[in-house]
Amino acid sequence: MPKIIRAFACTVLALAFTVTAVSAQNVPSKKEAKELLKKAAADSELRGSGAAPFHLLANFKYTLDDNSVDGMYELFWAAPDKYREYFKMGDIVETDIAAGHKLSVERTTKAIPLPLWRIQQSLRAPVAQLVGSDPNVKKVYADKSSGDYRNCVEFESNYARPQACFDLNTNAINAAIGGIYGRYAGSQFRINDFVSIGGKRFPRHIILSALGESIDIHITTLEAQSSFDETVFTPGAKAEVHDWCPEPAQKGNVKWPHPPGVWGLGAPPMAPPGQFSAYYLLIGRDGQVANIIGLRTGPAGEDRRMQAMLHDAKFPVRRCGDSPIDYEIVITGSRFGPYGAF
């Protein structure tokens, strides 16, 4: 009997060493890992030219200063110039419909809701937001923290040190985490529960948090669509219609009224320490700010100075063909300056 036990133990140890050896052999080189990251970034863009139509439905929880609200978001995407977005959070509702060269917007608020802006930014190529254009791979290793072996990559991008993990056999990404707002904002962007759709790979669970704000998105439906009922893209009678195109040409950069150190000494801080401010801006066809609405602001004095500075700023002019268009953005930031895309 002891001989049988010893033999069994030796067999188990041998199998363990074999699994470890196989997992070690499958670990990619740093050069290969970089290519895996770049491919995963490209594959997370569901709405590129030539991508297949799809329907996405998500539930989310938005938290600001310990106050949480549930909501839902839905996207019917037929093409870059044909889609419908629907957002609902309590009494806040917005429907955006793109059709050809027109964008119809119907909302119950005077500005883009900040949670909707966060969702729109989070769903736009989420892996690419972590990976950036040129990730610097620092470490590649086999990991078993999730149960089965997988290959994980630590890399540097946008002043952060994200990590992404891939299936050991298929090299398909299955999780990633890191900061996306630079080294000072203390942000965390976590994506997992990946699924494959139309040759792409996309996370069904996304969490973004920074400076007392977080949004937790659970995608319940993500499926390819062969066609949509045309009524899906019919705007409501109360919708405002704007000239628009999916990829407008953009000329110029933001020109702040207090160059060169807008966010340095003497410039108005966007928010008290540990917090952030957010402003909705409607940019006119000439690049000048046509409307400002504070979505989350600092003290009254700082808010007045910020609004005055934003009003005097010059933004890029966007054009569809030869025609300039107006457009909406949201600027968010803390005392160190603006963060996030706009």
C-alpha cells in the first residue's frame, strides 16, 4: 500500500511539473506580447469602417460622491453614419439618432448627461484606451490567479502601468486593468468577461473610477444583426437636428486664453483637491464656445473663473466636407488640469 501511495504522489507531482513546464513554454516573448496587445486594441473597436452591424444593451450603476443611481444604455449600430443610442437614468433620458449627414438629439436635460458621456467614452475601443499606440512591455508571465493558466502582460502606456491577460491556447484577451487618466488622477479602468463578435473581441463588464466618480457597466446583450427595422432610426418629433458626419475633418488645436500655462500658477483650478469638475460645451461652427453648462463645479468663485476661461478659449473647427459644423463636448478635470477625451 505505501508503494502505491508513493507511486500516486510521484504521478501527481510529475503532472504538476508537466503543466508548469507547458505553461512556461507558452509564454510569449515581449515582442510577441506587444503584438498581442496591439491586436486586442484594434479588435475592441466595434464601430470601425466595414464592421458588422450589432445591437448592444447594458445596465449600469453610476456613483458620484457615494450616491448611486441605476440606469440602462442601448445602441443599435448599422454603420458609422447610421445608429441609434438610447440612455435612461431616472428622469434623465436621451436618444441620439445618426442618419447620413444629420444627427438628431432628443434629451430631457439641457446638456449631455455626464454618465452618458462616460459610457460613450468607455465603450469606444476600451482595450485601446489602456494599450495606447505604442505599449512598452515590461513583463510577461504565466498566471493562475483566475483558476486556469493564462499569460499576462505588464506594460507602460500613458504614464500608467496596466496589465492585460490572454488565454493560454488562443491568445485571446480575457481581462485588463489600468489607469487611463494619467499618473495624477488615480483612475482605474477594469475590463473583463470578453466575448467574440464579428471578428472582434469586446468586454461585457467595464468599470471606470476616478476622483469620487465611478460607473459599472454590465453588457447583457451584444449580438450581430443582419438588419434593423427602419423605424429604429426615425427621430422623434421633438428632436433637434444638427449637421453631422461620422468622421469630421478637424483643423487646429485648443487655444486657451492664458497661454502657455493654463493649468499652472495663476490659472483657476477646476475643482477642490480630490474632486473633479465637468463642463458641457457647445462649440460653434467657428470654433468659439456657443454655450457652457456646468455639470459638476467647484466653489462659485472658481466656477466663474473657469467658465470665463472656457468661454474665451478657441476650439478646433470641425467640417463635414467643405461645411463647418457645431459639436458638443464635455471637459472634465481636477486641480492638475483636464483629463479624459473630448
